[in-house]
Amino acid sequence: MSTKNFQHISKDKRTVSVPKHDVFHAIADPTRRQMLQLLADNELSIAAISKSFPISRTAVNKHLRVLSEAGLVSCRKTGRETRYRLEPEPLAELKTWLSFFEPYWDERLAALKHLVEADEESS
């Protein structure tokens, strides 16, 4: 990821690089999540991406900028065209965060199963 995707914060005479947008912010928008899915198997131009959404090309570009600043997409110039592709590595942060809650969901699903089975036995 290039350094232009980071804000530099000086703290005690040290420079700390912080992403402009974190992964959680970037995927909070449903349009950006759809863009990530679209880019999962293909490297696409802004024009090609724009065809898949009922929003302006400017809006698509803004969404791509957020995804880029979070490190979720990269872009490269090919002539006059800019092409984007998915960079899945930052999604590992999401997986790690969600895995923390797996025991909770397993517990809830087990309780629901027990409730349903008890209801079926009493019927």
C-alpha cells in the first residue's frame, strides 16, 4: 500500500501512519460491499464498475477512493484507464474480529435448537 493512503500524525516527535479509512468503515456501505464482490474475480475499470451501479461515475469514484484508502482495492493506470482489483488481505482483520463472537453464536444456536426440540416434543 502506498504512503498516500495514510494520514501522518506526529506524536512525541514520532510520525505514526494511520489509515484514512479503516476496513470496518469501508465495508459499512452496501454499495462498497457490492463493489468488493464485483472485484473479487475481475480487475475492472471505473467505467465497467459504473455500469453495475445506478449511481454516477463520480459517486463510484468516491466509493473506490474509500476502499483504496482502507487498502481493500488497488488501482493501476493502463493508458488513460484506471483499473481496480480487490486486495483481500485487510479482510483478515474482519475475520479475526468476527471469530471472537463465534462462541456466542454457537451458544445461541444451541439454545435455539434446544428450544425448538423441546417445543416439538411437547406437541
